[in-house]
Amino acid sequence: MNEVSSRKLASFAFSLPAQGCPKGLFSLLLLVMFFVPAHLLGQTPITTWHYDNARSSADTTETLLTPANVNKVNFGKLFTLPVDGFVVGHPLYLPGVAIPGQGTHNVLYVGTMHDSVYAFDADSGSSTPLWTTSLLNYSPAGATPMPASLKQATATTGWSEVGIVSTPVIDPVSGTLYVVAETYENGQVFHRLHALDVTTGQEKLGGPATIVGTYTLNGVTSVFKDFFQLNRPGLLLANGNIYIAFGSNCCNAASQGWVIAYSASTLQQQGAFDAEPGKTLASIWQKGAGISADTDGNIYAETGEGYYAAGTNLSTSVFKLTQVGSSLSLMDWFTPWNHASLSSHDQDLCEGILILPDQPGPFPHEAIAIGKEGTVYVLNRDNMGQLCATCTSDTQIIQELPKTVGFESGTPVYWNNIVYFTGSAYPVMAFTLSNGTLVAPAGVQSIKIGGSGNAFVTSNGTRNGVLWFVNGNALWAMDAITLKLLYTTNLAANGRDTVPPMAHFATPVGADGKVFLGTQNSVVGYGLLPALSVTAGNGQTGTVATLLPVALKVQAMDPYTHTVFAGLNVTFSDGGKGGVFNPGVAVTDQTGTASTTYTLPKLSNTYTVTASTPGYTVATFTEKSVPGPVKGLYRWSGNAQSAAVTTPLPAAVVTKAEDAYGNGVANIVVTYNDSGSGGTFSPNPITTASNGLASTTYTTSTTAAILTGKIAATATNLTPMKFTETVTAGPAANIVKTSGDGQSAPPNTTLTQALVVKVTDQYGNVVPGASVTFNDGGAGGTFSANPMATTTTGLASVNYTTPATSGSGIINAAASGVSTPVTFSYTVQ
């Protein structure tokens, strides 16, 4: 059949009216409907490598997985399905398949290197297959998968055996799965194309067909040699044929790059093409990527290193084939100008070909290829450019980005007019397309974690894009717009999501809310974890230490089938914040519901309550507690301060209105007073804030004093809360004599009375600690201390010893900061 997305074919068939439908077309409809019931028509099959023959690597029908829920909390490992060998090609998927005697299932199809094909239920996680087929049963007795050691593939790949390597392909119309198996039979190697019924695994169409091939060019015939060939690229269904590509098995002695076609309806050969006739190598590897086809049925592939000769031997090239009757014809090709250097340094072309949708601009039909070294080639499919032998760059093609996207980037991914590259140990890069060319540099780059695997995107149309790929032995997911890391199995909680060891070049694929990944002995399914969701009681407000009016309820449900789960123990917790649950562990009932009551903690706050059970996402409630009735006023801050007269205290005076548990109570009117001491409060009165605090600034009066308990905060029906503050004198403003003036004494004799002065501020408050200096104008007398600091009563006192000479004298006493001193007189007799 013509190259059409398998999904579109199925949808087309489903849309046909039964009444008046031509007999042949109606039969086609019945063939499809026998494995896709009506209630599953909206689901998305995976019938070929990375979704379509263009190898866009984008599933744009994903409605469950989004950047919002692909994270370590909501997304993780759902199941592990054991198989009997390495899984290299990615699984395929069909929704709604009617399995005889077992009902209807969404089915996952898996091929292994042990030459087995499995059909699993993709939803239940049951390790028991719906059916299993060993393709060894269609070979002579004693046949085994090819030992990897004989093919010299173990050092590079780590494989122990070689059986089914490539990704199979499904024809959803006929319900046929096509798969290539390699077997070892009495010292000989065989490749066979099998056609299996998707409902039973039984062989169809008289198969299998043993793969053989000859290709004649210029009178010289090449013969396909099984032992030296390996079918790594995914199979292609186009033009009504199955196209199978081959390359070296790592023993390069006689390997060549082959494409061989077989009829999808008869398994009869429909042509063969050899990319390296008369020579060796030119392998078609593509890191497992399926060979591509455009909407006209033309076929595209890349080749590895080898012996190049323009038009005949196409190593390190991209070539285009067309089906002409029962033969394959070379139509065009592209070879990089530096192909010889690339080939000799193992920097050949070994990734898949992306066929772009029709582009605006001068070249509507384009393809994007990439080489190992990270050079990107944008090609015109209508004129691929072949080789410019005299060039030092590939000017004959649409665009070339030399060594731009990292080593072994994998097949480019196309989504939403963006092309993605995931080079090894390199940032993931997203380039926008404009008129058929990549806008360079990349519009968005990730952190340096590129995985060099074959990436893919899941999205709901142009929304909710997630880019998936393998990096090391881990699955990674990024927001397809921002390239922000969303999830990796390496970072998942408690290592629950760890990927078992994978096969060399294994690649993931996703559909209908799940991502599937083959390993060395299993297929692992990742997806949205079963969820506990809140159904009642969220967002309540209550008084501290009281029971919330509505019980907290959660429901345990599968996000895919909406099945509810009874009998689960659900633990409710507020993280030890002091609330009380009754019960603390509740069991889900027949509706999957678990319920508890919640008594709020004694502290007013907003609380996060969780409901959890192992293996399920956690449900979260947000509850708020508010204070109870006010019980009293309490000093919060600002007590025992000191300030000079007529100045504010250094800090605010703050009172807290509290309930019985010490929570601040809002909207209580607090009035301050200082028992008539003459100071002022601003503001006053004050309404308590949401934290229960009432804050005011106190400015002292003109009287210095210790206001013990005289500042009080009062509120209606509450006991006043008292503060003690100290008002100190202002700066020295006046000095007066209090005693010692007018005395007389003999020479060198101490006056009977001390000389005493008093220092006050401008309001008459005594000033302690003021410095007072005495002097007798050089008369020769002496003072017991000089200068002297005033006491707490504002007094400064000194004794004076008279000079040796008789006569009258004057003593001045001056206070620091006071402009006019006081004068004492004395007489020396």
C-alpha cells in the first residue's frame, strides 16, 4: 500500500459507513474492527518504528502525559514484563485487540534476540503473555538464535545471541505483524521474514519467507550472504511491501548494505538493492532507526563506511530508491564532499532519515540526515545533490551545519516546526524551521546531558510536548518547548524507577500515557502512577484545636482505566504538626474511598495534610487554622527601655492579644496610657494585626522618672498589661551653687565646707554624670578632685585647700554644656 500513517489508515477504515459501502471496502472495515472495539477507537497504535514512515518520531495524540505530570512524584515504573532475551527493536502497540478466548486488550508486541515474539496486555502489568511465539519453531529442528560470538558482535554490542534485532512492523488493516528473525541451523545462518497474526501469534500468508537477494549492476551480480549481514534498521511497510535493510554484523569480510523488498500480502520478493556491489561494507545501520519513505513511496536510507564510487557504490551516503514493478531502482543520492575522510575515521552516516512535511520556500520536499560527527544535512528530496567532488563544503544541498549537534545524535525528531538532536555528552538542541532551513544557532539548548539515542516526542497536537530519550542506562524526559528536565529514572525517589540493564541501541517508545523500554531480559512500562486524589475536605478553615466540619476523603484510582481500588491502607499525616486524625490509617472502601476526620493543631497556621499508600501518588490537602477567642494581653517587646525626656523610646512598645494557645488574635482594640506621667503614644488606640500585635511609639514627658508599671495596655474585659520604662534627664542646661560659698581659712588649710553645685536640664531635672570643672584662677589652691562628675542627685562636691598667700579669692565651677559657670568666694586669713 502507499505510504500512509498506519494510524490514519485505521482511522479511515473506522470512518466508513457500513450501509452502501463497497463489498471490498466493507471487508476491510471488518478486518480492522475485529481487533479495535468502538470504545477504544480514540487510542493510538504504534505500528512502525517511531510512529510513521517519515520517522518524525512524534506521537501528537498523547492526552495523558504532560510536562506538568511527568515528574518523580506522579510518573514512574508501572511494571516489568520478563522475556527470554535482549530486546533491541522497540515494542509495538495496538489498542483494542480481540484475543481469542481472552477478551479485548491493549496489546504490547515485543521481539527478542532469542527469536521469540510476545504479546502482553499493555495495561495490567501481568507477566503472563497473551500469547508467545517462538520463531525457532518455523526452522528445522535444532535451530537456535545466532550465537553472537560467531558473528564477532559481542565486543561492540554485548549481545550473547542474535535473533530478532530490528523493530517489526504491523499492518493494522490485515492484523499482521511482520518480523525478521535470524537463526543458526547446522552451521548456517538464515534470515526469515515472518507474518504473524496479531491476535494469536500464528504464522500467516504461508510464511515464513527465507530472505535471499541478488543485485546485478553492469553485468556483475552480488549475492546476499546471511552470515555477514545484520538487520538492525526497523522494518518499513510501504507500497504494499515490507522493506528490510541490512548491514555488517561486525565481521566485515563480506558484508554489504542491502535493501530487500517482500510483498506484504504474499511474502514474495519484490526487489533487492545492494549499496556496495562488488565491494564490502556500506552498512545500513541507522542505530536501529527504520528506513524511511515519503508519501510517494520513495525509500531513503543512510550508509556507513566503505568503498565509494559515484552512482554504483554508495558508502557514507544517503540514497533514494523507488519501487518499479518487482524491482528496486536507485533514483538519487547525496554523498558529503569529505566522504573519504569520514569513512576512514569511522565518522560515516549511521542515523535515520527524517522526512519533513512539505515546507514553504523553494524546496517543498526535504529530508534531514546526520552523520556520526554531528554534521546536519538538509536535503532536497527532488534533487539530492549527489557528490560535489571539487567542493570543500556541500554547497549543492539546501543546508549544512558542520559538527553542530554532537557525536552520534540519533535520528532527528520533528515536532511543531522544531527539529531536535540529542548528541552524545552534548546539550539537546532544538532548531526552528524557517522556509525549509534550520535557524542556527539552536533556539533552545538543554543542559549537557544528551544521550545519543533515538529520541521521540509525545504531545497533544502542538501542546504539552515532552521529549524522551535514553541517556546511559536511564530514561530521560524534557519539556519539548523549554528543554527543562522533567524526569529521569536516575533521580526518581528511592531508586524505584531504575532501568534494568538495556541492550545495545535499545530505544524507548510511548503511546496512550505510557512509555515502553526494552532491556536485556524484560520490557519495562513507565507511566502515571496510580493516584490518590482528593474528593472532599480540602481547603477548609477552622479554629485551632477544633474538628474540621468536613471529613478528609481521598479516592484510589487508576489514571488510565479509572478503576478504583478497595482495601488499601491510606495513611494521613500533617508532618507531625500536632493535628489529630481519626483514624490515622483508613482503609479504602468499595468505591476506593478512604476517609478521616482532622482536629486542627493548637498553632494557627496553614497546614499541608497528605494521604499516602505505597505505589500511589500522594494526595494533598491544604487546611487553615485560625486563633480562638482572645484570652489576654501579653508583653511582646519594648519593656524596660530608657529614653531622655521628650524623646521616643528606642523601640516600639508592643502588646500581643492571644488566645488560650498563644496564637495572636486580630482586631482587638488596645489602648495605651502612662498613668498620667505626661508622655504620649502614637498611634493610640491600636487594633491588633493578623498576628495579634499592637505596636505604639512612646514619647516621654518633661519629667525624669522610673515609670514602674505605669505604662499599661488595656482592652475591653481583659486584664491590663503593664510595662516599666525609665525617663532620664536631658542634657545639662543649668548649674547652681548649693553650699560652700563665702568661707575663710588660714593659708594651706582646707575649707570647712565642701564646694557643692547642682546640674539640671532645661526642665529642672537633675543631671547625673555631668562633668563639672573647678578652678581658682591660678591662685595656688588645690581641689580634692577635679573635674568631678555629678551624682544621681545631680550634685558635684569638692574640697578646697587654700593657697599659701593671704587675701580674697574666686573659684569658678563650670558644667560641660552649660555656658555660664557659678562663682564661689573665699578668704585666706
